[in-house]
Amino acid sequence: MHIALFGATGGTGRRVLEQALGAAHTVTALARDPAKLQARDGLSVIQGDVLDQAATDNCVAGADAVICVLGSRTGKEPVEAAGTERILAAMAKQGVRRLVAVTSLGVGDSKSQIPLYFRIIMNLTLKRIFEAKEEQEGLIRASDTEWTIVRPSGLTDGPRTGAYRQGLDKEVTGQRVARADVAEFVLKQLTDDSYVRRTPWVT
């Protein structure tokens, strides 16, 4: 499968890229600084910004599916919503239907699934980022794509374990989960329609 990947230089995006190539997928990644992505078989890198519609269109061209792992740093202007708007426009132009997007537990109707201390942090230091993720999810839900929104809990850089949990039950409280496990779950969605137009959590 040919994947258009957005957010490939981020912590989770790098794991998605590594595992996708390891599974013999081909990937086109959009990156402001292509030097951050090591050249390897199966990977094409387009230099550009997700806010540049032409660059985003080029990344999506020829893809079978799109994976969006956009993230923002504290203190920077969040790109999740604006970037996703351009990705959806590119998908509509190119006729690409499948979208798997990673947001976060705590967005939308999952607020009750995160610990109180993290809700306080969200309101104090991550408010703008979570507002952008809320808007991002709204844009995706309103689209006519075959979308899945993946909401991971607190991310770690630990090894891939395969021992994570996933589902839709809103009574489950999020725990720590490795980015590598989230990447595994994200890639599984490309060949599984169980969560199409749904918002599973991963923890």
C-alpha cells in the first residue's frame, strides 16, 4: 500500500514511518526539513509545509491512504486544524478516501478518560493545542472520507510491546502507552474497517 504521511519527523510519526517501511508499504512524507528523514528504500520525501496546499497535494497524489500524525509544540501556533483542512482538500482532489488521524485522549467526548492532573495541565499549558485538536476532529468528522481518529493516552518512547489495549468504552481511564505501539495500531487500521468513522482510544 502507498501511504501519504504527515508528521513523519515527530515522535510517533517516526515510528509509523519505520513500521510502515518494515511492512513493505511505500511512503511519501511531507517534511519542512527532509534532512531529518534518513533516505531508505520505499520512502519519498517532499520538502514543504502542510500549510502549503500545493505541497500537500503533491504528497497525497497517488496514495492509497493518508496517515496524519501532526503535532504542535507548546508556544508555537498549532497546525493540527489548519493542516488537516489542507490534507482533506488534497484528498478530495485526488480521490483518496482512507484517512487515519492521531489526536489525543482528552479530546472530544474522551475528556473523562484522562486523570484530573492532566486535565489541569491541558487547561493551563496545552489549551491552544487541544483546541486545535478539537477543531481538527470536527473537520475530519464533517468530511466524506473513510476516517478513523486514534486517541492515544500519555505517550512514552518505550519499545514496541503489542500489549496495549484499544476500544471505544468511555469508562476506561488512559495509562501510559508506547509511541511504537500506537504506530502499530495506526497501521492496522489500513486493512481493518472495524473503526471506520469511529474514535478508538489506545492505552
